[in-house]
Amino acid sequence: MKSFAIAFALLLVASTHAQQGYPTKPIRIIVPLAAGSAVDNAARIVAERMSRNMGQGIVIENKPGAAGLIGATDVAKAAPDGYTLGGFNDSIMTMVPNMTAKMPWDILKDFEPVSLVATVEWGLVVTATAPEKTAADLIASAKKAPGKIDYGSGGNGSPQHIAMALFASQAGVQMQHVPYKGATQAAVGVGAGEVLTAMQGISTVKPLIQSGKVRLLGVTTPKRMPQFPDVPTVGESGLPGFEFNSWFALMAPAGTPKGIVNRLAEEVKKALEDPEVKAKLDAQGLTPRGTSPEELGVATKGQLVKYGELIRKNGITSE
């Protein structure tokens, strides 16, 4: 018994020392999405500043596939030592789990929340030649022709699909879903007039807005965006109370020491306070957040319930 107590004490001391000296080697952040996506861009911007502040390299590793399940599974199975983290969007965290019967992990049990890093702000767009000028116009068109207005998304169960399903549900209209192979392809489809409309992350459609190929009817933020001061919110231009955005959050494998989790959350917040980081995120249509691990945990649970109800109500699947 005495030898066990001594061994336990030595283990505790070693663990505490490891946390105090953290990090002593490069950190890997697995992003289960393609390079160039909004989450990937945000991860690289924030990680670069965190790396400088922490004095250790931070490597971004893209592992897309299976709606993010492949990369997220690697994070769940990684050693809980703070050297493998996940850069997840809210689709991976709260949408996919509501559409997949056999999940390889449980977002609430197999991961430690670190921090909500940034939100990707979204907008409602139509092809440039469309007669609709506001969200109210689009709703009116959909009511006149139930099921005839088509919208594009990045695929069945994608955030674009969920966002427009939420819009249609709150507006009380029926619209036709046209899934593409990705968010960018769906945005291009709107620009080419293949589909009339889409709900998209601003960073994805900004080049098309600037080139005049799509028209931004409204933003889905609570208030107007500084980038588009003349564009109303969807809430004020046709659907009161409507809001939608997507997340970029940092997660760690379950069992990662609390001291390391808190240190990472503090480093995220510190990086987001840097003016250069803020400017870069703003240029991507991203809003810096920074939360405690506890706040991210509460938000994740809330979104799981919210999207679960929406997905079941609309019969949305990832098939």
C-alpha cells in the first residue's frame, strides 16, 4: 500500500510538471475539412499567432472525408496530452451526430471543449438576374410557387442545407433542395443561375458578390455587418428573429488535463485579441469569439438539441 501511494504521488508530480512545462513539442491541430475552407483559414490564422505566443510550432493537418468523421475520429483516439487537437465546425459537432445512426464517437463524452474560436457569418444570396431584392421578396416568391424555388447546398445534411431548411421552416414555405458536391460548387451554381438561391458563409460567396454574379439579399447576423453596411439582416428584411452562423471551435481528446485545456483556452483568447488576427479574420467574414471551455460545452449541448429538432422535423439525412 505504501509503495502504491508513493508511485501515485510520483505520477501526480510528473503530470503536474508536464502541465506546467506545456508545450514542450509541436502541437498538431486536425481540421476534418478541406484546405481553404473557412474553418481551415481561421485555424491557420489563429494557430500562427498562438504558435508565436507559446514558443512552439502548431501544425494544421487537413483530414477531410465522411462529413468530418474521419478526422474527428483521429482526434478522439489521440493521446489526451494536449499535443493533438481538433479544429471542428458546428456541423461536425452538432449536425452530423443528429443524422448519423452509428457514430464512432460521442461529442459530449469523447472530447474536451477548449474554446469557441470564431463564428463564420452567413448571408442569403440569389443569382444576379433574379427579380428578388430582399428576403421578403424571396419568401413571397416561394409562397406563390410552393416547392418550385430551388436552392443549392454543399450536400445533403450540409450546413447550407440546414441553414435553408431553418429559413424555410421559420418562413412557412416549401423550397426545393439541390445538393452539390461542396459549398463552393453550390455558390458557383447560384452565380451561374443553375439554382435561384442559397444560404452561404460570407467568405465563400464574397468573391461572387464582388464580381456581381450573385446578389446578397441579407445577412444572418443579429445586426448589419460592417463589410456590408447597406445590406439588411434577414431578420429586418423579411423574417424577424432569424439568425444563423457556423462555428470554428477547438476541441481536445477526452481526458486531457484541465490545466492544459485552460491554458489552450487562454492562448486562444490572447491570440484573438491581437489586432492583426482580428483584421485577418474580418477579411474572411469571421467574427472572433474566444470562450471558456465551460461556455463551449453549454453551447454544444444547446446546438445538439436545436439542430436535432430541426433535422427530425424536416426529415434531413446525410444520404
